[in-house]
Amino acid sequence: MKFDTPAGINPIDRMKVVGVAHDRVDGKFKTTGMAPYAYERHDVAPGQLYGFILGSAIAKGHIAAIHTTHAESAPGVRAVVTYANAGKLGKGSKNTANLLAGPEIEHYHQAVAIVVADTFEAARSAAALIDVDYVRGTGHFDLAAAAPTAPLHSEDKDKSKPAVLDRVGDFEAAFAAAPVTLDATYTTPDEAHAMMEPFATVASWSGDKLTVWTSNQMIAWAHDDLAQTLGIAKENLRVNSPFIGGGFGGKLFLRADAVMAALGAKAAGRPVKVAMTRPMMFNNSTHRPATIQRIRLGATRGGKLTSISHISTSGNLPDGSPETATAQTKLLYAAPNRLIGTRLAVLDLPEGNAMRAPGEASGLMALEIAMDEMAEKLGMDPVEFRIVNDTQEDPEKPGRLFSQRQLIRCLRDGAARFDWSARNPRPGNTRDGDQLIGLGVATAFRNNLNVTSGARVRLGHDGVVTVETDMTDIGTGSYTIIAQTAAEMMGVPLDRVVVRLGDSSFPVSAGSGGQFGAGSSTSGVYAACVKLREAIAQNLGVNSADAVFEDGHVRSGNRRVALADAVRGGEIVAEDTMHWGDLDKEYQQSTFGAHFVEVAVDAFTGEIRVRRMLAVCAAGRVLNPKTARSQVIGAMTMGVGGALMEELAVDTRFGFFVNHDLAGYEVPVHADIPHQEVIFLDEADDKVSPMKAKGIGELGLCGVAAAVANAVYNATGVRVRDYPITLDKHLEKLPALIQALTIRNVCEKAK
Amino acid sequence: MKAFTYERAKSPAAAAAAVAGQPGAKFLAGGTNLLDLMKLQIETPTHLVDVQDLKLDRIEPTADGGLRVGAFVSNTALAADARVRRDYAVLTRAIVAGASGQLRNKATTAGNLLQRTRCPYFYDTNQPCNKRRPGSGCAALGGYSRQLAVIGTSDACIATYPGDMAVALRVLDAGVETIDAHGAARTILLAEFHHSPGDTPHLETALAPGELITAVTLPPPVGGHHVYRKVRDRASYAFALVSVAAIIQPDGSGRVAFGGVAPKPWRSDAADAALPEGATAVTARAFADARPTADNKFKIALATRTLAATIAQARPA
Ligand SMILES: Cc1cc2nc3c(=O)[nH]c(=O)nc-3n(C[C@H](O)[C@H](O)[C@H](O)COP(=O)(O)OP(=O)(O)OC[C@H]3O[C@@H](n4cnc5c(N)ncnc54)[C@H](O)[C@@H]3O)c2cc1C
Ligand code: SF4
């Protein structure tokens, strides 16, 4: 099916199952331990051995020699694989660095060996006996040092064309003429996905056929890239990943666990199971790259933006891509003169790549502080300032409308709900005992993407509808919304639908990424269901256009036939793939929201704690308000982490992330997360898909950190432009009044 | 983790003899620190002597009106003890500010005292670290040192003692009772228990090889207002950037010890004496010899402000 004209009325609009807050259909399996994750697939292949991956001790250089004899002769060891005996390997098209190092080392903790043994303990202990002679090379690890000479990056596929800044109008002239301007630089640190489940794979060979039970968000990518890396035919590889303990983009790509497990299993002649240890999860994997972002805004005294410039610099390994932190700036606020671009420095840190809302998450961390600073300069309320600069058309291509854009409503509804009018516009002036109180707002913005997505649907003898697609559920609720979609389309209750996901033998879907998974994969299921309905109608000899599928029956005119009767002659299977036309070119398809945050800052210690959060989201039809809400509150939590604590600390001498465990890399704990409220505007966007739904999972993160930052500023009057906003960055600048009065009083009182 | 042997000792003297008698042997209590470090190959004991059967799990009054806390008393039990909550509240407050409920159920009094630093380079066996591999250098010097110590350090090591409980014990003038392989008992003042790193940062305490901690003693209660204030980047489940344990008397005098700033709980007589003059006077003395890094110099200002908050809490307007 091709979606190339706006959706008319269709069966989904009945919203009997879709749009209802159903519990997750996989919830009971997860809460009872019946949903096996990759490392728990004890049953799938008998005789599993354990693999332990050894990571490189240096960031850049090469291996002069690697001595494995002690490890090989250690008790219980079955095989040791390094570049020296792995055979020739390819590299996945989505990987920047090789997944097995040697002799060249591209980054710290890049895998240099796998030890396969009878037990995990034996493999781990033998790995410590591998002796590697490294020769250190010189690498570049310091983004701030590399930034001034970082070249412009071109998004053009044709690399022979010189990279240029994206220009609309005359930014320089407009900025110079603007009566009110802001020119500020913001930084965001490297961040880790820090998902609960580490990379894990069980690999088993049968002749030249390989099966991997793994944890991966994009089955088709893993399938392609593992076949390519190992140099095997795709037909000889099966990838299975039905349950995934979080990914946040960290599991978009083939990673070392799968490659090393496959190599270890081949060498040992037995199935091998591998989980990456937590301390290797930070340098072996991909991460969200740090950015340095310069933003310039020029406005009239009335608060109309006349000029916007946003230049972001990030780093990556050679041939890596930039963090596209300027993405939202192209589309978010009106201004006739614009100058936007990204620079990319070569760094020899681990590979940078997508993490939840790549681009916008980092970009809004900067842009939405800038908007707050500008509102203050203009003496405007930050909500009003955003509203004044809202637009219904693509600011770079006037006349090209948004498919649906209700940012103003998000801001206004949110402001009313949050009691925004109670905010004191003078920062550092609201107290609650020893706490400085502040309120902050930020816009949420994230593009909606559609990706080709297929599914197979089967109506069985028992009247049960089974959906098969290689879509994944990374904890988001894919199982549930896909079941809801099929139930709505086929007119059956939810418990008559079985959903099977995450297997490369199923039709290729969008996979989970870029907040395109829900909208795209359910559209694929929609397409397959349309085909199934046609086949059923044909079987029953009725016109499919007239057929109504409801309550487990097909009704056409006066005829009403039970679905089960349609399959008397044998089950009916239909498969289709949703392809996308040009509606996304005709209309800009984006999702919108507003985040409101209240913080308290301890006047003595500078500790920042979030008190209250509200998100108002406009993202088309909400397929399941419960799973959608879970996505948004999880994203808001991640935003608090990004605002206040998450940072991979770079050792710029040795070239690695130092705090590489969950004690060193802090993410919010329960005590950090207060009351969270989420509101979805009642929308249905007919230009995006037959589901009329857009992505939500990443929108919920976009802007959160800036709303926190703006609330902190409102509390303290100290503007911190470098994330995360830890107490040391404002401690000594906290309001003098408080230091002088409170602390002196207290000290004197103690006399 | 290296292969090791394991035994459960039946008496304190036998446990001490078992560890003293075998090079590379260590005591095992709750295991919440030791086992983690073994998995990372940072600790590589050849033999573990489990102390759980030694009946060191009681809290009992001492003749002088204080308390004796068995070495194997769990952090949870110690924090919850009614006598501790009444007379040594700073200790309860410090313990519950640490780790998590599950860990405190498992963690013991002696094990907690002996927990090792959280310096991230200590945790990465690829990096030079004088504490982990004497003579290999200190990667934290010139590296990422935001969490590390500002005072009491040396050119060989700038790691902190990371724990909370010991900071309260320091302000309470606690003692550490031990027994050695020959059955000889002694008491080490907490003030003398943790060593400064000097040239030998791997030697962390006054314990001799094989010397077993049997108890921690608390002197008779001193009254006053007991406060433990722990400052960190998130609300829970993190080690202190700075912590303050204070006992403040109605006349403004008192005692104060700082955590998260030094290789041991940090306290000095001069700083205590300045307490009536206020927080700035105290930290001016306590941190007079500080040698912070650019990453962690904020800890000194933070210590002052945290102490000011502590004083305010102890003496509300
Ligand atoms: C995730 C995490 C977070 C934490 N957060 C905090 C925190 O915020 N604040 C805090 O203070 N602590 C924290 N801790 C540390 C925790 O308090 C310690 O791990 C615990 O107290 C150690 O006690 P244990 O009984 O498990 O010791 P073990 O691990 O069994 O032993 C530790 C050491 O003590 C030695 N030892 C044990 N008993 C004796 C004895 N009787 N005599 C002589 N030597 C002995 C052992 O040989 C070993 O060297 C945290 C730990 C973890 C894992
Ligand atoms: S500060 Fe101490 S523990 Fe940390 S690396 Fe240096 S020597 Fe090791």
C-alpha cells in the first residue's frame, strides 16, 4: 500500500480499541518472568558456552602482539578469538568503527578478543590472562580544542560539493540591525544510553547457518550488517529479538556482542552466549556526542524574531556523522533571516551515534535556553515570546505548511494548567524556607518520520488474528499498539490477537527508532489488515468496500458471518508493506509540545531538585494513552538526567569516558522524580498516515532539559549554559543576599 | 575474578589466624564491596575467611555507658537500634544517607569502615593507579578528579574515603576493637584508623595483616543536636560530594567532621573550636592546607555552605 493522499475515514477512526488505554499485552509476561531476554534464552540452543569480551586498554594505536596462550590453557576455556584468528571480517554499513579491533585500535574498549569457556567465571578469569602489547598512537579527544578548526559538515550525499551554511535571507545584516540581540554559546556533554539490559547475544551455528538471539532495535539492520561483517549470505542468518530491555538508540546497530558471540561459537563449535559487562557498556558502545552550540537571535523590540543563527559543533571518529543539533532550529520559529549549520571535528573517542531524539534533544537544550534569555532581554513572558514567533509554515520554505501544528495550544493549555502566571519574572526572588523556587518552560519539537514497514496477518481456524512483523518492542508498547491496530481493523477483541515481533523471518518493518516505530509499524499492520479484509470478503463473496468487520463478524448488507466461518476452507494470510508517498514533502510533519518545570534550589548547598513537571503534547492520534504516557514520563525523567547529572567525563589525555559504570554515570533515581503530569491534545493528523498518529517517545524528551535549566535560572538568577547543571556551576554565584544574610545570620546565631 | 578458596571461621581468633596464615587471604563480611572489586579483578584474594559465624552481630552497652557494636552488625540494624537513634542520631542519619536499603541490609559495620575508594581510575585496571598497583602512577592527577579529595592527599594519590558511617563515627570519637592472629586485642581510635596516603596509598588503615575487627565502640552520649548532611548530584544512591557530620550543643560549641573531601573522615580540634564562630571560621581551619584540583575546588566552598546549613538546621531561628 502506498500512502500518498491524506487519509479519509477508515476503520481505525472507530477508536473502539485504538486510542484506549489498554495495559500492555506483554506486561504479564514481563512481570512474571515469562518474557525471556537474550541472555536468558537457555532453551533455544543446547550446550551453550559463555563468552567474555576483552576491550582495548588504549584509545588509539595498534596491537603489536597479542598473547593468548595462557588464556587458551586456562581451565574450562574452549576458544579465544582475536583479529589474528578471526578470519577476514567486513564492517556493517551502519558501523563507523570495526566491532573487532586489530591490529588497529580505533577507540577505548573496542573489542580485542572473546574468550569462550564452560562458565562465565572461567571466561572472565581467562580474559585477564590475555596479554596485549599496545603501541599508543596520537589521538584527538578534546572537542573544545578541536572545535575552532572543525570543518563544516554537508548533509549532501554528494561529498564532492563543498559544505555550506544553510542560508535564508541575510542573517548578518538583520542581526546587526536588530535592536535586541543575543549571542551565546551552550555546551552539552557526551551522554550514555545507559539502558537497563546490556548488549547480549546467544549465537548458534548449524553448518553454515547462523542464528542469533539478541537484543536489537532494528532487526533488518542487524541482519544486513551481521551478514556483511561475517561475510555470510543473508539467507543463512536469522536474527531474533522479541524482548528488549531498553535501547534508547544504543541498540539500533549491530554491536560487538553479536559479532563476537558468532565468532566465538564458530571457533568453539558450540553455541555461545555473551553479555557485555556494565563497565564496558560506556566505551564499547555508541553514545550521544557532546556539542558546542552558538546561537544568535535578533528581534524587534516587540519581540518578533528577525534573525536566527545556530551553529553546532560535535565530534566523531573519521567517517562518523555529526550530532544534528540544529535540526529543530530550521523549523521551529519564524524569522526571515537564518543561518544554520553543523561542524564536525574528528575525535578518537568511542563512536557517536543516535540516542533518543538525536539532534533535537541536544539542540533544544541550547535553543530553548536561548529563547528564555531572549524573552528576558525583551521583558516578555517566555510563553508569550514563543507564541509571538510561532509559524504555521516551514520558515525555510514559505508556503509549505505543517500538516498540523498546535504549539500555541500546548503552551497556553500548559501555562494555565501549571499556574504559570504565578511565576515571578524576577529571578532569584521566590523562596520557600531555604529553597529558591523557580519555574521554567520550553518548547518540545521533534519531527515525525515515516519509514517503510511491512507485516503479515493471519486469520486462523480459531478466529485468532496473528500479526508477524520484524518490528521490535524496546519496552515502548509496540506489542500492544500493534495488537490494538489489528483488533480494530479486523473487528475482534484484543485478546483474539496474537502479535509476534522481532524476527528476521518476519516481514521487514520500520523497527524502533527516531520515534517512527509506532506510526510506521502500525501503518504496515493496517496495510496488511486491509489486504486480509479483502481476502476474507472475497472468500465470503461480499464486496470488501461494503464489509463491516465488528464483534468478530463480517457484516455486509443483511448478511452477518462469523469470522471463523470465513476460514472454514483454510486459514487466510495476507502480507503488505506500507510505502510512503510525497506528503512529507508537501507538508512538514512534526510533533509539538510544551514542558513546564518547577525546581527548588537549596540556597546553602546549591542542590537542585525538580518539584513538579508537566508536558502537553500534540502528536496526532494517541494510539494508547497509557503506553504513550509511559513514554513521555520516561522521557521527562531522561530529560531531568540530561539537565542535572548525566555526563560522560572525558579523559582528554587517555581518550576515554572515565565514569564508565552506573555509580559514576548518574541517571535519576526515584527520589529525583516528582509529580509528573502528561496531557495529550486530542488530534488526528490525516496527512501523516492512515493511523493519523505521530511519534511521541522522543517528543517527550525534547525541551525537558531546557525547561529545567530555565527553572533553575528563575530560581537563582544564575544562568548556566553548560550541561549538566551541577551545583558547582552556580554555587558561588547564588544570590548574594542569601549568602550574606542567611549564612551570616546563621553563623552569628551560633555564636 | 581469580579462583579462590573459602572457609567459614568459627571464632574471631581462628579467623584472624586463618587470614594471617595465608598470604593473599581476606575476611569476607557482607561482600558488597569486596565481591564487586573481585569481579573487576581489582582485589584478587586467594582465600576468603567468612566472618558471619563469629557472633559479632550484637549491640550491647559498655561499662562506661557507651555502646559496643559488633563488627558484623548490619548497617540496617545499627541505624535502627533505639539506643543509637536516641543517643547517637548522627550515626543513624549517616548510615541511612548511604547506599540503598538492600545494600544496608547486607553491609556490616566493619566492612563499611573498610570500604575502598570510588576513584574511577582505581576501578579501571587499564589505568595507572598507585593504590591498586603501587608504583604505577596516579591517573587521577591531571585527569578527571571532580569527586576526589581536596585535603590530606599526596602526590601519589588524591582519592577520598567515600563512606558516610565513618564520618559520623569520627565525630562520635568511636574506637575500633580488634583481635590479631595470636588472640591479642587492642582498640584503635577512629581518628587513627584510616591512614593518609603518603607514598603508600595502598596501605589504607592501621590494621595489621590478619587483624580482625571485632567491634566498634561508642563513648557515652554527649547530647547536643545531631545532624548529618550529605550533598550529592542526585537525591539518593550516590556518594557524597561533601558531607558534614555535626554535633552542636545549645551554646554553639560542638564537633564537626567532613566526608567526601579527604582520604579519611576529616576533623580537627582547631576546626571544632571555631564552631561557635560559624561555618566560615570552621572551614578556614579545617581546609587551611587544602590542595584541590581545578575540578574539585568547589568542594571547599560547598563544605562551608553545607556546614552553614547544618548549623541552621541544628539551631533553627
Ligand atoms: C551501589 C553501592 C552504593 C553504595 N553507596 C554507599 C554510600 O552512599 N555511602 C556509603 O558509606 N557506602 C556506600 N556503599 C558502600 C557500602 O557501604 C559498603 O560496600 C559496605 O558497607 C561494605 O560492607 P560489607 O560488610 O559488605 O563489606 P565486605 O565487602 O564484605 O568487606 C569490605 C572489606 O572489609 C574487610 N572486612 C570485613 N569485615 C571485616 C572484619 N570484621 N575485620 C577486618 N576486615 C573486615 C573485607 O576483607 C574487605 O576488605 C555503597 C556500595 C554499593 C555497592
Ligand atoms: S587518586 Fe589514588 S586511587 Fe585514584 S588513580 Fe590516583 S592513586 Fe589510584
